[in-house]
Amino acid sequence: MCRVVAYYRVSTDKQGRSGLGLEAQRQSVLTLCQSRGWEVIEERTEIESGKVADRPELNAALHLAKVTGATLVVAKLDRLSRSVAFLSALQDSGAKFVAADMPEANELTVHIMAAVAQAEREAISKRTKDALRAAKAAGRKLGNPNGAAALRRAGKGNKAAVETVKAGADVYASDLAPVVSDIQANGAVTLAGIAAELNARHILTRRGGCWHASSVKNLLARLHSPEVV
């Protein structure tokens, strides 16, 4: 079953005139979820203008969707369509997103963003190649790509890949830090107890699995590392 974090937003000065108050949004989201057999695990409400980029409830909803593997659902796409910050936060969070009025908009948005990113990458690549050709034509020495320098770069690339994976695990551990603190504050202090509570809260491991004492032990070790904020 797909789990859902619902997010609702209204502007205090426009709610009455818009015809899309909180109840209307909630009903739209619940109707979609019921029709598809989705489970709403939490609802977040924001009373804020769409022009304001700083939205704590949206950030909380995105964080919860990320750590639980849930999908963020809103009533209408136009509740968020003016917010570039939202799209950036959504892309960075890795959370899945659906609008009840246009259920396929998320996939479309991702495809558009991917196409733009690809076009930019291709443009950068073309500019780089043009610059290299111009430098070579001007007689500048560009180095031997098959020499020792290239081998050293390859070695650094492998190390960089390992560091990237490690950094991703550190970030995920940081995301879970407040959750673990709350669990411990409520009396679960053993590895098995923390694992049980994480599973009860629908929170997934970084690989998308269930928690066990061993995985909690690894998480706590990472959280206590000075590299994790």
C-alpha cells in the first residue's frame, strides 16, 4: 500500500475568496487516496502566502515523506506551482509528489526538469569541447589523457565514489537524528526497542528495508560520529 503525507496550504487573506479552503483541499486529497487505496499517515497544514518561500510545514512534510518512503500529496498543483523553492526542495529531498487534480503531474514535472538539466549538461559539454579545441588551435599544451595524470585521476574517482556513498549515509542519518531522539525520549533505549519504534512509524532504512537491532546500531554509531551534524 502506498503511504501518503498530505500537505494543505491557504493564504489567510484569500482563503474565503479562493473557494479552496482547507476542508476542500483535504476532501480532494482523501478522495484520491481512497480511490487508489492509499494510506494517509500524516497531514500537514500551512497558512502562508504562496509568495513566501520559507514554509516550515512543507519542509516537515517533505522530511517525513523522505524518511518514511511516503508520497507527498497536495490538492491542486497551483497551490505550489509558483514556488521555485518548492520544486528545488522537492528535487533535493527525493520525495515523491502527486497533485490530486493532476495525478500524473509529478512524473511530467520530473521529466521536464530532467530534460532541462540534460540540455544544460550538453550545452556545458559543448562549450568545454569548443574551449579545448580553441586552446589546442592556439598551441596550448593540454596534457596526455592516457598518461600518469589520468591514472591518478581515475584513482581519485574511485575514492570520490566511496566518499559520495558515505556522505549520503551521513545525510540520511542526520535526517533521522530528531526522530531517534524523540523515540529515546519516549522510553525506547534498547536497539531492538528503537528498531521496533522506527518500523511502527513507517520509517525505512536508507535501502528501503525494515529496521533491526544491527541497523539501529550502525545508525547510532554514525550519529555519534563527529562528521554528522
